[in-house]
Amino acid sequence: MENYERVLCEMARSFWHLYILNHALDQITMTPDCIWIGASEPEYYQTAEALRNAQKQKQEDSSAEILEEWYKYKPLSGQIALVYGGMRLCIPECIVDLEMRFSMIFQKNHEEWELSHVHLSAPSADLEDGDSCLRSISVRVQEMLARDRMTGLYHHEGFWRKGREKIVQQQSQCYCFLMDINEFKM
């Protein structure tokens, strides 16, 4: 049995670089019934065509950058192999790093390897129950931007937004005392 580790790890790497940058996946050889299970809620495709079409609909280039990546190869038989690994992405517009894990099944069709199954996930620390990956990150980033980094207190806009939310929740009268301190230094 030949060792296909380098070839399949490079195919997996090419796939992720194309996918993360939102480029067409036409360069990747997939079985027609390739299954994709993604980290976001609606990301479940049962054919290579459905996955390619979904990727084409995104169209815009992503500014995401792969900071770290690793790939491991495990032969399952002479015709089937598993490549699994992970990556850390930087998404500048969200000011976050995102950890991702994946597993990919490749099968040999005559002399050519084809991708037949992809499973992508984000560790639970990066997701909330039943939520999509990017929506969960967006909520955390909004909360982070509403607070002062040094004190942890809400900025002016964050204070008013949070205050309105509390008033609506309590549905009762509310009094607010606001003090503006100029040239405040600790």
C-alpha cells in the first residue's frame, strides 16, 4: 500500500485555503455525493454540486487569514483515507481569532483521490448552543466593543443600549443619575 499522506494533506490544505477565502471549489475533485457538515446552522449539503453552489453565492472575498493550521493523515484502507486537523483563523472585521477543527474522508476512484465527506466544527467555547459560528462571535464582539478595555465599564453608547434593554425587561419606571467627569484619570 502506497503512502499518500503528503498528497492528501495538500489536497485538504488547498480545499481550506479556497473555502476560507470564498473562492470557487471547482479545483477540488469531489465525489458527486460528497457530504458537507459545517459549523453554521444551515451548512449541511449532500452533494458536491450543492456545496459548490452555496460557495459561489457568497462571492465576496473574505479578509480571513489562516494563522495556524495542522493536518494529520490516517489510512483507513487502500482506497479510503482520513485527513483531520485544525486551524486558527483571524477575522479582522470581527477582531477575533476563531479555532476550527475538521475531518475529511478521501476515496480513491481509479487513480485519482476524491473528497467524499467534510465535517467542520468550532470548539464549544466559540459557539453558543444551536447558534451559528459567526453570529455567536458577532454578539461577543459587540459586547466587547461596548466596554472600555481598561475599566470594563460601558462606553456612552453601550451604557444607553444596555439601559434601554433593562428598562424594557423590567417594564417599570426607572431613574437614572448621569455624571459627566471631564479629564478623569486613575
